[in-house]
Amino acid sequence: MKKIQISILAFGLIAFMSCKNDTKKPEEAIEETVEEVKEVVSSKPERKTVSFDLASKSDSEATGEVYFAEVEGTVTMEATLKGLTPGTHAIHIHEKADCSSADGKSSGGHWNPTFKPHGAWGADSGYHKGDIGNFEAGADGTGRVQFSTDQWCIGCGDDTKDILGKAIIVHQGTDDLTSQPSGAAGARVSCGGIIK
């Protein structure tokens, strides 16, 4: 019984000493904890996203879904497409988020804010900021595109980088990566505006 009493007394003394040494008021402790939580939350990288559907154009059946995400200065695009003819197709960013015309031409030409010649992405001879390139559609007419760059942004306001207000266009054929001004990729078979 004495051992139990001594243990309880020792525990009580330790608890009293630790409380006595803690001079913070409960309100101060709560405020400090809230600030720590805010710091942890704000240290996470900001993530901006935009997603939209692609509508068929030029009497095609091509449709799809596109998703953009920006994290720490890099934008990643993922597009899933269906209803395409099997084979190689070009995909580009065009000037305007206007897909109102039946042929998709209301979206304007390739997005080219730096006034470079058309070409393969990263080419020394130049390329448009909208020159994503080519992808393959399988025998079932489906295709997938994944592309990442630090040369785009989502809603940053920089006219040479900001993809908001532009459009994604999928073409009937292959971008030859040399013909000016757009790679001779054929009809615009699918269109979607990059709008939040």
C-alpha cells in the first residue's frame, strides 16, 4: 500500500511541476498551434488545375477529356481521346477558346506568343508554345497524350506562358513538324476551350 501511495505522490508532484513551469495561457497555446498548422498548410506547393471536354468537329466522331495541372512552375497536360481514325494525329494549343464553328477554325491559329516558326517542341530552329506534337490512336480509335513543361502556366497573366483562354485542337492527320505555319496536319476533328 505504501508503494502505491509513493507512486501516486511522485506522479502528482511531476504533474504539478510541469504545470507550474508551463506559463503559457491556454489562449496563447491555441494561437501558437493554429500558426503552426497554417505554416504546414502554406508550405504545401500550390496546385492549379483546369479540365474540360473536347467536342467533335469537321463531321468527325472525335471527342475527349483534357486535364491540366500546375505544380511548382511545371504544367502537366493529360488528354484522353476517342472516336479517332487509327493512326497518327497532331494535337496543338490554338489562340482562342472558341470552338463555336463546325470546323473548329474559330479557335484561330496555333498559339505562338513568341512569334517563332512552327516546329517540333524544343527544336533549335524554333517552335510555337502551342506545338505539342503528335500521338497515336489505336485500332479502337482511342489515344492518350501526356505532356509537361515549365513554359506554360495556368492563370499567371504572362501572355507568353498563360494557357487560359486558349483551345486544344486535335487534327485529322500528322503534324510534319516543318510546314508553315501549322504542320499540314489536316482538318480540326476535335476542339475544347481551356477555361476555368
